[in-house]
Amino acid sequence: MSIQPARNYRNRQSLEVASRHIYDELHKLDFDQIEYQEFTVRGGEKYRNVSAIYRGTRQDRIIIGAHYDVCGDQPGADDNASAVAGLLETARLLYAYQQREKLNYTLEFVAYCLEEPPFFGSDEMGSAVHARRMVQEKVPVLYMIAYEMIGYFSDAPDSQHFPDPSLKKFFPTTGNFAVVAGSSSQKKVADTLAARMQKHCNIPVFPVAFPVTDGLANLSDHRSYARLGFPAVMVNDTSFLRNPHYHMPTDTIDTLDFERMGEVVKGVTGMLVSLSEERR
């Protein structure tokens, strides 16, 4: 059952219910630090991110983020409950890993508020608030990875669409893959993380960092970090280029592919573990 009314910026009580659930789930995992990070927008309204940190053997940090608000009056199963579920499951899997082996970097999970319009692209996005905090606190950010819509897949022919026809020579026309996407300035980051992710999951993973995709590849919270100079990408199912329910009342839980969502999470978790093991 989805939270009612919809968890958009107008319904702050619903946003508080969502953030409290995220906090409670993360609290079960014995983080070194977990907190609400409140911020104020529009002349006084208060919203909050949820942050949880595992302190590794080094101070350099990888940030895993996902926004929990929705656009308008819709359930937001893919956009962006699928990503929040991915964030929580990644946290759970890495908690289990941490019981055996200390991570060789610090890991921060952040659930953001106010990613959606009318705040998208502004300094009032929850991710923008957090990114500025990283600058102010001089945090050495190794990578920022945003989970953004990871639940919609299709095996139907021609179910994958493209912003430019030239991209058809690089990607399948069937919407059964995941992408690690960023602006063209993040090509090395996208290539590196997609390759690592692919080693740990059973769905195709492609890096996306072409000039022709710069507009679309920046439509999530990673943009807040990239614009401040941090290496930042999103893990995504290509959003409205595939999912016909994007920002619609039909974006419901029954449209999600949980098996492939699990593969995305396995890929990201394996990638994070491999980064830790390599840095020993």
C-alpha cells in the first residue's frame, strides 16, 4: 500500500512518514552515524534528508543516494520507490559484509527529499543541500552513485527508445538492461563503475556518457555533486525512454520487475565491495 496522500512536497506529513520508515530500516543495521538532516526552503518550510554512515578504514567516501519524494499525485513505484528499496537492500547487504570485513572507505547512504519539480535543478534539492555540506566539511568524495528508477524492464521488441537515433548502434532496442549514466564529463567514471557492476549481476549494464545525452543523463540527484566537481553518476532503467508509466498514476508496484531490480542491487553491491578490496 502506498502512502496517502502522495509523498510530494505539498504533503509534508507523508514525506515524514516515508523518511521515518527509511530511518527505522537503516537504524536496524548498526551504522556508525545515522541522522535526519533538516533543511529549510521557500521562506520557512522544513524538509529532511536521511543520512547513515559506515566509517571504513579510510576517510575517503562513497555516497549512495536516492530520493524519496514523488512528482505530483502518483504512487511513484518506479520513480522512486524502486531506488529507495535498492538503497535499503544495498545497505543491508553491505552491513552483512561489514560484519566480516571492514570497508576500505567510508560509505554514506542518503535518502533525499525534494528531487522532483518544482525544486529539481535548484539549490533547494535535498541532494544539493547535502553536496554543499560535503564541500563545507571538506569530505574527500571518491564517488557519488544515485539510484534512480531501477524497477522497470521489458522484453518486448522495440521497447527501448532513444533521445537520438544514433544511439541505437550502441544499445539494445529491447528495454532489458540497466545503465550507469552521467554527463559526458563523467565518461571515465561511468565506464569504470559500469564494468565493475557488470561483473556482479546477470543483466546487461551499459555506461552512458555521450554529449548527445547530457540533458537526460543529468536528471537525478548526482547532478548536484557533479556540478561541484565530485565524480557522480546514476544507476537507472532509462526512465521515460522505456517506462510508459513515468510520472503517471499508473506507476504502481505491479509494474516493477523485482527479479531484475535484485540484479541491479547485486551489481551495485558487488561493485562497492570490489572497490574496497582493490584499495587494500
